[in-house]
Amino acid sequence: STPERHESYGRVPGYLLQRKQDALERKHQASERLIDHPTDCPPGMRLMRDEERKATLVRLRDSRVSILKGLSELPFLVDTPSMQAHKTEMERRLVEVEKAISLYSRTRIFVKCEISGF
């Protein structure tokens, strides 16, 4: 004769299912946190997402093209002080943009966190 079994015999208790679900959620949150804040990330910084980096790189390249276009439209001889100042400012901006392009061309970029307490 077989012993009588209750209706939930062989089923996993609800509290164990809940614990398993909570553990999975914590693991998922930890992996998400590691994406933005890898172990080699300096304090107060986060890893810039690839889409954000590529979008910034596109904007910088567009800016570079417009600055180069502006420089090419200047007269060959720049003789007035205001024109010289304008040309110097455009060249300074071009150098700044080119430095930023070389920075954002890297695959991993750490940026300052806007919100602390990650």
C-alpha cells in the first residue's frame, strides 16, 4: 500500500521559487552594473556605451568637416586683424575637434558619472 500524498507533493515550494527569482534579478543587476562600471573603472566614472561613443564621433566628424569648409572659404591672404583672429580661432577649434576625435576613436572611454550612488 502506498502512503497518501498531499496535493503539493513533488512541487517546489513558492518561497524557493521566489528566492531563485530574486537571485537571478540580483545577478542580472550586477552584470548590468559591470557593463557601466567594469572592475577597472576609476571611482566616479562610468564606461561610455558604444552607441553613445559612435554618435559623438559622428558629430565630431561633422564639426570637423564644417570647420575645414570654413577655413577653405577664407581668402588666401588674411590681412585684417579680425580675419586673422577668426582664422586663429577656427584653427584652434579644429585642433580641439581632432583631439576629441582621436579620444572618441578608442573602443573604451570612461566618463564622469552624472549620478553618484550606482
